Amino acid sequence: MEKKKSDVQIPNLERALKILEFIAQADSPKGISDVAKGLNFPKNTVFRIMNTLEANNYIVRDKKKKYSLSGKISYEASEL
């Protein structure tokens, strides 16, 4: 039996990528609630994923607890 494409994906990785895309396309920094509502994801899931992204320097949080992309993604892409 051949596996379907959806059978071999990692759901939380897919969510993390959608969160990064959402933040990248936003016209201003977004909070956890903004992202959760915009993507229709559970707030707790968004919180955990965004904490992981922040801990690994892919996003940054400002004083108002709003997030935007860090320079790490641009830097990593330029190194390819």
C-alpha cells in the first residue's frame, strides 16, 4: 500500500511553518491570540510553538508581547 503525502507529515512542524508564514505576512507584530485566531489553531498549541521558535531565535518578542520574525531566517537563507 502506497502512503499518502498526509500520512508522512509531522502535524506540529506543519503548524510551526504556518505560524512563521503568518507572522512573515503580517503588516505588524502579532500576539499569540492574534496568531491563534488567524490560523484557527488552539491558543495553547500556538503558545508552545511560538515559545520554541523564540527560544531558537526564529521569532522575537517585543515589550508588548508581540512577535515578528528575527533576522535568523534571512541569515540562514543567505548561507545556502
